Amino acid sequence: MTRRLEGTVALITGASSGIGHATALELAREGASVALVGRREDRLTDLAAEISKAGGKALAVPADITTAEAAAEAVERTVEGLGRLDTLVNNAGLMLLGPTPGADLNEWQRMVDINLMGLMYTSHAAIPHLVKAAADGPRRVADIVNISSLNGRNAYAMMAVYTATKFGVTGFSEALRLELAKQHVRVSVVEPGSVDTELRTHNSEVVQQLLNAGLGDIERLQSEDIADTVGYIVTRPRHVAVAELLVRPTEQA
């Protein structure tokens, strides 16, 4: 089987679990060297070892991308350690839900910092390297894939600020796509529906019960389903750009 990303480097944020973990494995299987960015160093180290054991190349980059300095440093460590940067997957995210009246404003700030500002900081730092990769890299194209959400196109009660951050991701992605298209840096947004990850466990038991009641007993997506979507996007030929993909469980309304 042809490894379609051979000779390229991908940076994945939020790589310590869920969609980020699965995406790192998927892109490594396609031949990319992968930089694993996240806050839980032990998990990143274990994932890097797993990829190396399978014959791939991975670099653990512990970082909290909620500051511009840390995001820039993560990008620079990737380029220094792996030699280049061809693909950025902005996956790190936080979902803290509940009613807007009386909400904890610190939780709002954390979601804005991670879901939106962290994504923008990392993109800002990566763009010069991605433009260079598109100009002289083995595939002559580079990619930014931003993981948004079904909440990036639909608003729901109890999810106001989370939804605001994801609408922001979708809007930022489309504007950035227009800016970078002529330089063959493709910008894509993936909007997953309900995925069976630990993201919802960041909430109280009451909120989790409400989420489960709203969805019923449908079969949720798995992290690997979204990783497969990311893999599809970044392995398209140079002249093909997938700007937006909504992926939801078959049974989710």
C-alpha cells in the first residue's frame, strides 16, 4: 500500500486522547512523521513509543497552546525536531456545558482560550512553514485541518459559549482558506456530531445525563471515524481541496 504522506510532517494538537490520538496514528500509517502536542506528557510519550514501534516517527511536544508563546514554541520544536511542517491538525478542545445565567466565567474563558485562541495561535505560528512546504515540499501542497463541531453550524441550549467558539472556528477557517488558497495551503474544517470521547466527561454528572438523554441510545461515532476523515482530507491530490465536512452518527438528528 502506498504511504501517501511519506516525507511529510504533521503536527496534531490535543494528541493525548480521543480524536487527536487517533489522528496521529492515522497520519503516521500514511507515512507522515508526527508531532504530538498536548498537556499530558505521559500519554504523548506512550503514543510516540507506539508509533515508533510500528515503524513510524513521532515527537512528543508537551505544551499548553493557550498562549501565543507556547503555541509558537510547539511549532518551532516540531520543525527543529522533524525538519519541516506540512500538515497542522488543530484538534485541542474543551466542552464545558450548562445554562448561561449564573455560569462560571472562568469556564467560558478556558473554552475561548483553548477552542479558539489556541487554534489561531498555532495556525499563526505554523503558516510560514506551511507556505514553504507547499512551495517546495514532496507533495507541493500543505494543509490546516480545524476540528470544529456540529455546534459550529447549529446552536443549542446549554451550549452557548461552546457553540460560540465553534462558530468562530468555522468562520476563521473559511476566511483563512480564502487567504491561503493561491499558495496551495488548504484550510479545512471538520464538524463532528456526537463522538464517544472523554470530552463530555469534563462536565458534571447532571450535564452528562442530560446529554445522554438528548441523544438516547444511538451508536456514537468513534475517534477513528474522525481520524479517517482527516486522513481523507489531507491525502487528496494537490488540486482538490475539501473545505468543510460534517460527520455525524447515522441516527443523530
